[in-house]
Amino acid sequence: MAKMDDFKKTLEQGFSIAREGVAYAAERAEDLSLAAALRLRIFGLRRRIERHYAELGAAVYYLLGKKADVSADASVKKHVKNIKALEAEVNRLFAQVTDVSHKASPSKGRAGKSQKKKAEPARPKKRRRTGR
């Protein structure tokens, strides 16, 4: 009976470790999906910034052709204001991504060495035979 009790105890420990692993994996997956959503939002904002830059460049080019004062033009000021606001939003979202990405790290008891696969030495390419 002692062996059966030891087996039961070992089995229960294995199940508790598995439950912890599944809970950690679920939490980490949630964090990664949030980070991906934030990165997608950042990408969209950067595209909007690029459009404002293009429109700003066109407006400046047009105004310089007319020999007008670029800094006094309302459309130039509007584009600059929009670019600054969008860049502030990108920086805020990027800080959130950084927080989410570094939040979920394994506990000290679970931390292990990196399991990265070591690079294999390069093999020479086989020569093709020609019909000679």
C-alpha cells in the first residue's frame, strides 16, 4: 500500500504542476494577444502619420511655389498638430506594449536556460552534375 500512496502523491504533484503550466500559458497567451493588438494599432497610427507627412510636404511645396509664408499657413499648422498628437499616441501605446511584454515572466522556480536550438555548421552545397 505504501507504493500506491507514493504513486498517488506523485500523480497529484504532476497534476498540480500541469495546472500551473496551463494557467501560465493561458495568461501569457492573453498578454501576447493584447500586445499584438497594440502593435497593430501602432502600425495604423504610423500609417496615418505618413499620410500627414505626405500631405504636409505637398502643402509646403505648393506654398513655396507661390512664395507664401509656410509657417503661417493654417493647413501646415493643422498637419503639424495632428502629427504631434499621433506621435504622442504611438509613444503611449508603445509603452503599454513594453509593459505587457515584460509583465509575464516565469517564476523563479520555473526559470530555466534558453532552449534555443544551436546552429549547425554550414554544409557545403552539392555540385550538380552536368551532362558532360
